[in-house]
Amino acid sequence: MIEKSCELQQLESWLAMLICTYRKHPSEGLAKVIHYYIQRVTSFENEYAHCAVDHHYQSLQKYWQWLSQ
């Protein structure tokens, strides 16, 4: 389970870096990538943490999906 926790941390760190990059250089393509990584984090939480997806991530997913259209 430690490896999976580390993997989740890596996904979240990558997501934070992508969002910082988007703030400096916004683009539809980058918004799509961010949306994809949010989906991966929520999928990871559902699959490995056996818990409901955090409402915060659901809101983020909707927001980035809207930006990527």
C-alpha cells in the first residue's frame, strides 16, 4: 500500500506542476492534460483507497473539463 500512496503523491505533484504551468501559459491543450490527470487521481482513489472521491476533485474535474472545451 505504501507504493500506491507514493504513486498518488506523484500524481498530485504532477497535477500541481501542470496547474502552475497553466497559470503562466494557459491553453486548451494543457487544460485537457490537467483534466486527464484529475481523472487519474480520482480513479486511483476509487480503486486503491476504497473511498468515495473527494468532492473537491469532482469540482476540479468539472472546472477543467469546462476549460478544455
